[in-house]
Amino acid sequence: MMSVASVSAEEGTRETQRYTSTGPQTASRLPDTSPEIQEPLSDILRASKLPAKQRGVKIKPTVESLASLAYDQGLLPTDLNELIDLITTPSYLDQASLSALVRNLYPATSVSGDVVIKVIGSLGHGKLKPSLNIQAALLKWLIMIQYVVENQTPFLRTYPVLFNLLDTAALRPYACHLLALITRRRHVRPYRIQSLLLLSRQTGNDPALTGLLRVYKDYYPEIIVGDATRGRASAFKYPDLQWRERLDEIRRDHAQRRASRSEAPLDAFRVVRHRLKGTGNLSIPEVHTSRATENSVTLEEIENVDGFVKNLEKLELPNQLIAILNDPLLQKLLLLRPQADAHVRACNWLNSYMQDLVAGDGDAQLLDILNALKSYVTATKDIPPIFLAFLSEFVHAWDGLVGREVVLDILTYTPLVNFQELMSNIIQPLERTILDGTTHSQHQMLDFFTRLFRRWTVYLAAPGGKTPQGSESIAQLIAHVNQLCLTLIQTSPTVSTQGKVLDFYYQASTLSSDAHILTNPRASAVPPATLIYNLFFAASPTTVSRACSVVAKYKEGFQVAMREAHIGYTPKHIPAFNGFLMDMCNCLWRQRALSDQDANASGCLVSRPAVDLMTSYIANVSTGGMTLANLFSLSYSPVFSLFAISFLRDLEEAEEEEQGLEVRHAGPVSKNSLRELANKGGLDLSWDEYRRGVLDYLDEHGMHGVKHLLSITIGALRQAQSTQ
């Protein structure tokens, strides 16, 4: 009778020798151990060398203490290595103590390949081997920690050793399970298939063997003949879900203590396998390839980047290409070796799911599908046109509630396409679904448009990305968002809302140097004047400063656009822009607030009767030289006056420490009050020095926009800056 062991014993010896001589070496590391665990572990190691009658004390309480500590905090590499040595080598410890230790081998970090080799090397028959019960427990442990092993090479190269264990009935179920997890195409050989078929007949179609045969059949379906795989097969489920949950908790807690990520990132050069099959609702298929030939290579066989590059042209596509949503390796393959129908096949699956969802027959959670799609577009930084068509159908049927943030995250990767088509197919149905009259929904849409605009800006800045069509789409997007911002700034005039609006326009100002946007008669190249005035007269100094910064960025961009494009005329947007630019300078610097007498000035769009009324009112109540004209200057401004007087106080304190002062300024500061102050023995400071100093003071305190705007607009400041 031919046995599995006799078939592959020689191969197993050869593979093990090759691994130990040329296999990967574990990187040297500093000792990583826990003092709390070392104390009971040392006692157990000493006791294991003595027969029970010679120990003097019972070792069972110490074993229980160690098992409890391992359950609570996990085992660090050095502690785990010492325990594996204890369990796999002969000792005087009783079987119950060894079983308790094996049940609590919770690794707090990744498991090294050396540990895997030690465990697999201890399996089999022999006087120095652990009992079969302990070996079965160790095999079960290998199954449960297989996903946290540093690399899979030890498993793959000891495959013949594990295959030899199938003759042993006590080890067969766990050996088959482990082999099913680690089997690759190169392991499926005719003699192994023959051995499995023979052993299956001898054992009455053992379910574990049948399950392993089905794994082999996935690689070579034409070789498996007869009814060998039609019987009851083991499902190879995770042996102990509670143990797995506890292991994840330990590893997560340990990672947090080390201030690192709670989970290692997906290995980008191995196919993804869901660790807990049957426990989740995600029905997106994994990568499985069943139509491979002897000369082709499947994605399941790739273990590292070298194998991927070497076999790039020979790699077979998997059965269901929808797996691209979850599998980074398949994503890389289709990026480097595009297939015309790949995305079409994936989208067909999504469309089929969408139809089931609308009909109420979908068996997958919508949020799971959306998260998978988000994972895909995040990795590829793009939405293929066929997927965009699916999303267009999706937003029409979507309720706007389930996975709202995920949907918006996905759509931020929308490519730079014709805006009118995008508007009718996606944006309008999206707005109808999400906007419900609340500020929160409006904030969500504005955040979405800001992120979409940022990606389009990057695309436009890429080589070959700047086209008239692209610029026009971006200009139309700005015009569309203008209305949303105007609504938000009036219905929710909070600092948070103002910040979100300014985020968008600061991003938009980076494209003000685009001549096509500037000269496009259908585009709105500048923010609405009403919006700018609302932000400029806000109660937050940060908001006002950022509004100044946005206007300054627009001014610089327009100058670049007109110079580089050799525009010999004034585009229609420039007069409107110059209007609020002049008004802002009149308020902050020239002390002509709300005046419409200067060229380009529009008086902040305030009606003249209202200006006359305010002028009369301020004249009646003011006793300190305050007028409507200087009410919004640096000294009198409701948002900047504190900074202005603080700057003057700092100068006065410094002067008093050096020479002494006879009088201090009472504030607010004006040109006449500074002159009177110097005459009375106070600080001698000119009006221009004071205003430049206030601008510098604002700049030092994070209000960069005010100085930026005035220094590129006011001639005297521009000349002073150029001479510095």
C-alpha cells in the first residue's frame, strides 16, 4: 500500500535542507520580552527539567498564572520563542500543563518564521516528539496565527513535511486545513493528487481530505476525475472565533501602546483573503483563477514584488474581475496591463447588484459595496468611465442616507469631464438627494466640491492636462459653487461656515492665472462681490484676514494671466474684481470706507442714503474723532483695533524701559493723535511707521492676509517692500 509519507519523504527532507541553508534569515533584533511573564516562565522552565516528585512545589498554579498573563497581554517574541521551545522539546511537564500553555499562545506581535519552523519540525512520529494531542493543538495554533506570520515562506517550503502528516489520523483534519490555506500551484503535483485520492478511498472519503482535493481541483480541474470531490467536504472554517477575537484585541492594544497602527497594511503583492469567512456580509468575490494552464501563472501564486514583475505578462485574470475592488494586487495588474473588457466585467457585476438592490433582493450590505468601491478609487486615484456610468445610475436610486460620506468620498475622484454632462448625470441628482435645507447637508456638499475641485486642479496642472475644455469645466464648477456659498454665508454666518467657504475660494484662487478662465465669457472668474463683502465685514479677524488673502491671490493670478496670455483688453470680470479690491483698501488703509468717489470703488454696494444716514449717526455719537470713513481702518476696526493698540502698547513699554515716557496714548490711534502724543513727551512715531508696524504685528500673529493684500495693492507699501 502506497502511503503519503513514502511518496514525499525524500522531497520533504530536500525542501527542509534547502530552507535551512538558503532560506530567509530572520533579522536580528533586540530582546523583546515582558518582565511580568518572565518570572513565572522562568519558574516553569526550571520545573520542566525536574520530575514532579523532585520539584518541592506544585507547578500547576504557576502555569495557570502564566496562561492568565498570556491571555491578558499577549506574548512578546522572546517569551513566545521560549514557550515554543518548552512545548516542542521533551520535558517533565504534564500534558494538561502543556495543553494550557498551547491554548494561550497569543502573540502580541507578528510571528517570526523561526517559530513556524520549530513548530513544524516538532510534528510527526518519534520518541522525542510531543504527544499527538499536543501536535494537533500546535497545528490548530498554526492555522489560527497563519495570517500574523511575518512571511509565508516557511509554510511554503515546509509543505512536503506537512503533507506527510496526512497519514496520521489524529493530525489529518488540522493538517488538511493548514495545507488548504498555504497551497499554491507549484505544490499541486500528480503524485500528490494520486496519494490524496488513494488515502481518501482508504479512509472512506474523509471530509478533510475531500476539502483539500477541492482546493487542488481549483488549480487542475481536468486531473481530478471520478467522484472523489463530490462527497461531504470540510468547510475549513476558522477553528476558534473567540480565540481570534481575543488575539486581535491583544495585537491592537499592543500596537496602540507602541503608538503604531493597529493593523498592518495589506500586503500589496499578495492576493487578499478575508480572514473570517462566513462572519461578514461582504459578498464581493475574492481572487480565484480556475482557467490557468501549465504555462500560465495565477495571482494566487505571487508572493512578492519580484514574482509579480517576473510573471507580469503571464499572469492570468481571475474568474470574477469585480475582485479588483478589494484586491491591490489585481489593481496593479490591470493598471500595468490594461484589459479592454476588465472594467466592463466588473461594472456588469455592480449593475447586477444594483438591480437586485432596487428589487430588494440584494444579499450584500450596501455600505460594504460602497467601502470596497472607495478602497478601489482611493488606490487608483481615478474612476473609470464605466464605473462613473454605474455611479450615475446609483445616485438616482440612492436614498441619500446609507453611506453618504462614503459616496461623496468616491465621487471626489471623478475625472475632469464635461461639466454639463456631469451636472445632469451626477451632481443634480446628488444635490436633490442630499440637500434637505439643513446647514449640515450644505456643508457636506461644499466639502465635496472643495475636494473635487482640488483634484481637478491637480489634474489640470499635470503635463498635458491644461486644455480649454478642462478650464471651462472648472470655471463652470466655480460658478455653480458660488450659489451654494452665497446661500451658506447668509443662512449660517458662523466662523466654521466662513472657513469652509474660504477653503474653496483659496483653492479656486490658485487657478486665477488661467487665461482661459479669465477670458471665458460664460465663466465666473471671481467670487461674487456680495460674498466677499460678507466675509470682509465678518466678526472674526481670521475670517477677514483670509478673505484679504484670497483677494490678494486672485490679484496676483490675474496679473500673471494677462501678462502671459498677452491680453490687450480688460476682461469683463476685472472691473468687478477691482471694485471690491479698492473698497477693501479704502476701508483698511485709505480711511475712505464705503466711498464710491474713487475710480473702480463701489462703496461696498451700500446704498448712498444708508451711507448718509450712518455718517450722520456716527457724527452725533462720536467724541474721539471717529467717522464713518475711518471706522474700518486698522485703528478703529472692530476686528483689528485690539491688535493695533496692543502693538502700540508693546512699543510704549519697550520705550519706557529704555528712556521713560511722560504720557501714553489712550487710543484709538489717528494721524493727529500721534502728532499730539510726540509733542506731549510720548512715543515719537509717524503715521506710516505706525500702520506698517500694525501690519507686521498682524502678520506675526497669523493674520497674513491683510499685509499680503495691502503690500501688493498700495503703491507706497509695494515700493517699501521692494527696497527691503
